[in-house]
Amino acid sequence: MTPTMSKEAWLLGILDLIEPVGECEEWQGALVGRTPVGYTPRGYLFEGNSQGKHSVRSIVWRFKHLAMPPAGQVVRMTCCNDRCVCIAHMKLMTRADSVREQFRRGEHNTPARRAAVIQRARANPNAKLTIEGAREIRASEEADEVLSQRFGICTKRVGMVRRGEAWPELAQGASVFNWRP
Ligand SMILES: [Zn+2]
């Protein structure tokens, strides 16, 4: 791409990289994080925009609505498809709404976040069980009912600890789960 290309040629180049896939229109070019981005010459997206990578969703929005998304609002995709740049799947949200929406979609449910939740739960002084208790349950051949009474937890919970579904030594997958008392 050259900085001297016409605005029309640039826009056609962008549109060429968008292909219908299922219900969506997917960007075939680069993503930065979860955002499709396309090279944009200076001033082609809005007056004074910097030359470089800009959100393809902003570009599509700009040429559909003849204006950029309003200040303080962000474009989110109702289809949750990172590659989608379909105008019909775009929804304007305030930044605060966008954060709430991310929580609703579980997008903040990252391994680091889950590890923090587990550590907080395990640090709870009122917790009936500790990791030592969990180890004792797993090492024990006593009946669920006996252990249930000893630790003051229900028999279902004893089963979960025995199967490693509760208080696992290593939570599956991520090393950040490797919690030690
Ligand atoms: Zn979509």
C-alpha cells in the first residue's frame, strides 16, 4: 500500500478482505488482540486520523453511518465473533456497559482471575476445609459419612474432594492454579 492511494482504492482494499462466513462477515486480515485492524492512510477514516492500523469495525461503521462511533461509546459484536465486522452485528455501548457485558460473557474469566478467586476462597478463615483436610479425605479409606461428620461438610462434598473436583492439588490446565497453603 502506498500513502498516495485514493480513498476509494483504500476502502475497496479493506472491503476485499471481508468475507461472508455463516451469519457473519469475517475480516481476513490482521487482528490486534480481539480487534480486526486494517492499514489506514492519514485522514482517510476521519479528519486527522493517524496513518497506521485502525479498527476495521470503526472503518465499516464510519462508511455506513458517515460518522465515527460517538465519543465515549464502543462498538461490541452481538455475535461474539472476534473476526466479525458485520454492521448488523454491531452494537454501541458505553465503556461501563461494555465492561458489564464482558463479565456477562465470561470474558474476564481468565486463568489468572480464576486463580485469584480460588486463592480468596481458600484463604477464607471460615472455610470448613483446608488443603490438609482435603488431602486427609483423599488419603482416607473411611466412608463418606464418617468423613462428612468429621469435617462438617456434606457427603456430596466429600465425594467431590475425593474426585479432585473440589480442593484439587493442581487445578487443571494452568500453572497459576498451583496453589499451596
Ligand atoms: Zn457477526
